[in-house]
Amino acid sequence: MSVSNYLDTSPVIGDKTYLHPSCQVIGDVTIGENSSIWCNTVLRGDVNHIVIGRCSNVQDLSMGHVSHKTPEKPDGSPLIIGDYVTIGHSVILHGCTIGNECLIGMGSIIMDDVVIPDRVMVGAGSLISPGKTLEGGMLYMGRPAKAVRALTDEEIEYLRYSAEHYMRVKDNHLKSEAA
């Protein structure tokens, strides 16, 4: 695992958080408690900040990055991920905001200034174009992604279940390392 500074900024890692030995966490990155960052994931907070909430997971081969601040855009585009979020394998997140209890399917790309509110599921392989604001409680799919339908009650429950499942898996890894 590589946790490294960028200039004078160091990552802040919450209690009971699991970082796989192959992940890279660089610079201005804050990861909340009980979260997990998996195999070969890169979180690069060099030109802006990354915040990952509590009980969230970023799965294998995913990449999180940001856009820098400019006079035209003084805040740039940080990467913000809420609580109980599942980011599937090989997802690219770039300067976007993801609310609580969301699932971003494998291989999806979420571009700058996208806002995904709470309880959204993005289907595998989807592309969310820059600047889009999605609607909560919906399933989005496609390239470019479009709202397909409202999530069922079972799917909404699954969003939380998915994050909690990864909490159990990361706890097993933490126990293995402590033994």
C-alpha cells in the first residue's frame, strides 16, 4: 500500500478503514471510518481534494481524480463520495459528487461536475457526461447514461446491503492482518 503526501498535504484515513496493499492514496484525500479501498485502486488528490464518507468501498482497479482550481472555476472539481457507497471494479471518477447509498456499476465513467444524489444506481459500463445532475431513487444506464426507471424498494435496500457486505469483507481482511 502506498499512502503518500503531495507537497505538504497527507491523506487522512478513518478508523477501521482497510487499504489493500496495492492501492495508491496520494495527497489531499480523506477516507471516512469503516471504508475500504481495494486492489490497485488509485485516489490522487494532488490538485484538489478527495473526500470519501463512512462505510463506503472503492473496488479493484478504480481511479479517483480531481480537476484543478482556475480563475474561472475557483473551486475546481473535487471528488466527493458519500456514506454507504459502493464503487464497482474499474470505475473512473473524475471531479464529481456522489451522494449517500449509491452504487456505481463496474466500468462506469463519471465525469467532472456530475452530481449524483442519494440512492442512485448506475449500471455497469455507463458514462455520465460532464455537468449532469441526476435524480435520486433512479437507475441510470448507457453511454451516455439515461434514467431507465425508478428503483424498486428491494433495489434501494440493496444499496445499503452492498456497502455493509463490503464492510464485513474488509473486517475479515483487517482481522487476518492483525493475526
